Amino acid sequence: MNRDQLRAIVLEELSAIAPDIDIAHLDDEARLRDEYDLDSMDALNLLTAVHQRLGVNIPEREYARMHSLQALLDYLEPRLDQ
């Protein structure tokens, strides 16, 4: 799976959790909680959905690192190749 395909999957899950976010204009480097008003439950639901969809385990200690789409993709991409 390439990064664009991975990004599309994560954005699909994000749009299901936060349908008010304009996915077409999402800044990959923006902090999801600050710029797009994701609360802690939304963030947890996103990480859970990504785990279920991709089978990548994201330990709770790593949650704070997943502050942007780019950070999430950077975390997921090498783990999909394992």
C-alpha cells in the first residue's frame, strides 16, 4: 500500500468520525484537535477505526504522537510493511 492509498483510508475513517471536516482541504500538518476541533473521544475513535481497518496496533503511549494526519501516516506507513 502506498502513502496515497493509506492517506485515503485514514481520511475515510476521519470523515466518518468528524463529517464536518472538509477532507478535500485538510492540511496534513495541522493539529487535528486544534484546527479541526477533534476532541479526545474523536481522536480515540479515529485510532480505533484505523487499527480495525488496517490491523496496525497503536499503543496508548503513542497516542500523543498522533496529533496530525502527517504524524499518523508517518507512524502507520512503516508498520504496514512489516
